Amino acid sequence: MAGKPRHTKSFQRLRKNLSRGRTLLDRFFDNPGGRRRGSGQPAAHEQELLRSVLVLGIGALDAYLSELVVELLPKLAVAGKAQMIFEKLMKENAGLVLQAVYLGRDALDAALSSAVESQFQSSVMHGSKAVRQVYDWCALGLGFDDFNTDRFPNAMKLLDDLTDKRHRIVHRGELVRMKRQDATEVLDLVESIGQTLNDRAIAIK
């Protein structure tokens, strides 16, 4: 008999997305053209690469949060813990009822995924607020301090700082200066946050 899975499907996808960011750093920053990069401050084109990794990392977290909610919905519904989520979704997506009646499971899952993503976007939830929305919605019993580690003693504050940088890059076109270790920090922080949510989610799957 197979043991209980250690990772949610949404967390597995998150790790794949973060792996893409690490590949970009390894192949195009650390070893451009197959040769080891020398020391020194990142050039303009290298800064663009580092900013791209930051945008990718924060975007991967946003996607993971909404995907985790969708993945946990069936179990939450059976446990009677999904009422708040369904009320919020139905308020903006009344057609979900008809889709549930007339469409197959795959189509319904896609509709739910789209509805949850729209809910996140409409509520303008990013960074620590989005993380809190997920663990509240899914009754995971977490608080901000649960995400702190020896490496990230104030994880949610750091996430908000990085999310603000992402906003300045994407929405204001700012050339936010970054170092190589900043890009690694983004990817590692996002994975750490995802791992904490994953470990608690596995307990109810």
C-alpha cells in the first residue's frame, strides 16, 4: 500500500517553476557562454536577468497559492470547511453552479481554478496578505511566525519587500538594482513558504 504523499501537486509545480529560475542563474549568470563568470558588480544585462528571476519567483508563489486552494477544495468541502471559500467564489461567479451540474469534473476543476485566481486578483492580494488568505481559507492553522526559519527570521516582512520590488519592476518599469544573492534569496524564500504551506496541507489531504 502506497504511503501518504509528501507533496501536494501544486507544491510540485512550484518547485519546477523555481527550478527554472535556478537554471537561469546557473547557466546565464554564473556560467555565461559555458565559462565561469568573473567577480564584480552585475552589468546592465545581468541586472535584467536578476530582475527576471525575482519576477518569476514572486509570480510562481502567486500561482501556487491559488492552485493550492483549488487542490484542497474537495477535501475541505467534505470536512465542511469550504463554506467561506464557496461563498466568496459564488458572489462573483454564480455560473459555477450550472457548470457543476452540466460539465464534467475536468471542466469544473478548470472553472474553479479560474474563479479562485480571479478572486485573488480582484482582492488585490499579494505577498503576506495572499499567504494569510490561503491559510485562513483552507483552515491550515498557521500564523506569520510559522514561516520564520533560521535563515528567514522575518519571512513575511521579507516577502512583502520582495513583492514590492516586483511591483516596481513590472508596473512602474523601475530598474531595481539587485545582487546575485538577492535572486537566490527570492527563490529560496518562496520555496520555504511553499514548503510550510505544503506540510500543513498534506495533513488534511
